Amino acid sequence: MATEASEPVRRRRHGKELESALLAAGWDELVEAGYARLTMESVAVRARTSEAVLYRRWANKDQLVLAAIEHQRDANPVALPDTGTLRGDLLALLTAASEALAGFFAIAAAAAFSGLLVDTGMTPAQVRARVMGDQRVPHTRTIYQRAHRRGEIDLERVPAAVLDLPFDLVRHDLLMDLEPLKPARIRSIVDELFLPLV
Amino acid sequence: MATEASEPVRRRRHGKELESALLAAGWDELVEAGYARLTMESVAVRARTSEAVLYRRWANKDQLVLAAIEHQRDANPVALPDTGTLRGDLLALLTAASEALAGFFAIAAAAAFSGLLVDTGMTPAQVRARVMGDQRVPHTRTIYQRAHRRGEIDLERVPAAVLDLPFDLVRHDLLMDLEPLKPARIRSIVDELFLPLV
DNA sequence: CGTTCAAGAAAGGAATCACTTTCTAACCAG
DNA sequence: CTGGTTAGAAAGTGATTCCTTTCTTGAACG
């Protein structure tokens, strides 16, 4: 009778384990409530801890949100495919990026423009560069260079706009729809738009 | 001595004139401060009026923001060009859209995702449809149909993805950079990407 | 085992901000 | 000119929320 069945052994988290839980809670709050409605208390409650724990790590709400965005980005790395053909690599990479980044751009962009870090002296462009990780989709250069070496494309003769095209369109669709692209759309981008241009 | 020189005749605005000024102030505040940092007072001060005037028109902050977004969208209509060639029409339309909508998509999307209307029962998709005006870029069908009639393209044989391509890319760049596209970029989209595909 | 550190609970201070209320006077219709 | 409407000024209320402080106790480390 001393320990209730409804009280499931209060474990106490530490270090990386705790920090990941805090940042994940922050991200979930961002997705569900949005930046404006995210409060330190709501994050603490979701993470089953108290606000003091948050303030021990981040000086204010903006810092916490920024860290949560970066954590979410880094927790879902996009794998580098190697299928042997440019078409296969592109389909695989775009699919992986689409799934890993679904929602990320929109939430991050929304937070960046809805007031995040306005008074830290960062320009909107700086905030955006930071949350976007200053990279667009990783590994793009790699798969193009491999295709160049195999003789599939001639990097000297293909305009940069063409090389960016598939990734720009995937990013665009992610921003518009907030969910991963349908496989048919990815195939359309590769087969109807990109490949005819190279 | 009764009327100071520093007090430049207090005129009192009414009706449409006043309402436009209020909504313009709301939009400017949205751009500069973002949704989270926009306050009814900041809008009132910017419009040189008082909060009561705002509340006489809109029941709450969300309604004001929504009206400001719609006002901004409707106040900058994109003109329908008619240059005689598909290439000319596209360049003109993309340039006009780029300038009219610079910033609009990003600000509107950010407001939509940063908490706007979360508790009115609208889904994010509904909010987005409303602020985007349920249209992407107007006039697109028109210029394509004219080109079809002139025999420049065959609408039966061109995939829809190709027709959307220029507008998707312009929207993408606007979301990323928040400013009108450089003319060279627009020419690149038309000449290096779109025209080779049709 | 004993020491140290931080997790977690709780309560509250201070500031912000959505929204209201009241009042005066400028504008408009007749 | 007269009366009704509403712009605009000013002050205030109540709720929210950022952030701090204090205290107890579970966990890590030697």
C-alpha cells in the first residue's frame, strides 16, 4: 500500500537523455501549438518536468525554440544513397529528404518569421540560415559528381538552375503541403522535368 | 498661439480611408515584428489611432491579422500581360507576381503556422487556403491557353508539372528570400528550364 | 557509503498584452 | 444649425506567461 500502482516509480532522467526529451517536447509543442502559443510551462508539462529544468539549459524561450529546431534537424539525417545511376540516386535522395524534412521547413520558417529572435539583433536572413542549417539538402553535390564521373552528365554544360531544380521543387512542395511528397510526384520531377534537361 | 505649428491640423479619418490605414498598419507590423510580437497597441500606434477603433471593427487580434493579410493580397492584384508570345507573357507575369507577392507568402504562411486561428477550429489547411486566397498565381491558365491557340505549345502533350514549374519556382524563391526575384533568375527559369521542356 | 550535483515540485514576482470602459470632440446627414 | 455617429484619447482590469527562487530528494561518482 505504500507505493500506489498508479505511481509508476519516479525515475529521474539525466544528461543527454533528459536533454533530448526536452528538445523533442519543444519540437512537438511547436508543431501542435505553433511558436506563439508555445509556453515554457507547456513544454515542461509535456516533458514531465518543471520550468526550472528548462531555464537551467536555455536562457529564454527563443533559445529553447532555436535549439529544438536544430535538434529536430540533426536528429533526422538524410542518408546518402548509392544506387549506381543518377536517376536511382535522385529518386532515393529526394524520397529520403522528403520524409526526413516533412514539416520541418514550414515549422522552422514559421517560427523564424513569427517573432523568433527578433530582438537578438539577428536579421531574418540570419535566423533562416541558422535554422535551415545553412545547407539546403545535403549530399546533392556528391551524387552529381559521381554521375559526372560515370559520364551520365557533363557538369560543365548543365546550368546550376537545373541541378537545383529537383531540390527546389521538393522544398516547395514540403512548404505547401507539410507532408512528404507522393512517390508519383517525385518520379514526375525526375522523369518529366529534370532528366529531359540534362 | 492657440494652434501650435507643431500640431498639424488633426484630421479625422473615416470609413474606407480609415479602414485601409488600419489594415496597412497591421500588415506592416506583421512584416516588421511578426505575428507573435504584433500587439493591438503597436498597430494602433502605427496607425495613429487607438485600440478602441480596432476593436470596433475586429473582434480580436486573429481577426485583425487575417483581415490585414487578405487586404494586402487584394490590394496588389497581378496584372494579366499580353505581349503576343508565351515567353514574353511568362516573363512579364512572373516578374509582376514576384514583385506583388514578395514577402506575402512567407508572412502569411508564418502567421498561419505560428498560432493564427488555432482555436477557431480551422485546420492549418483551411487557414492556408484562406490566406492564400485559394489561388496560386492568377492568370496562368489564360496565358497558356492563348499560347495553345497560337500554336506555340500543345496543351495536350505538355505535362501539368511543366506548366506549374515556373510558378512553383517563383513561389519557392519568394519563400526563401522574401524579396522579388532578380530578373536574371526569372530569365533562367523561363529560358533554361521551362522553354526547353515544351 | 558518503558527497555532490542536478531533477523535479511549488509558489510567486513582474511585466506584458488582449480587451473594456468612459469621455470628448470631430465629422456627416438632415 | 442640430443631432447622431464614431474617431481618438486615456485609464484600467484581468489573465497569461516569462522567469526566478527555494526546497526536497533521486541519481551519479569516487
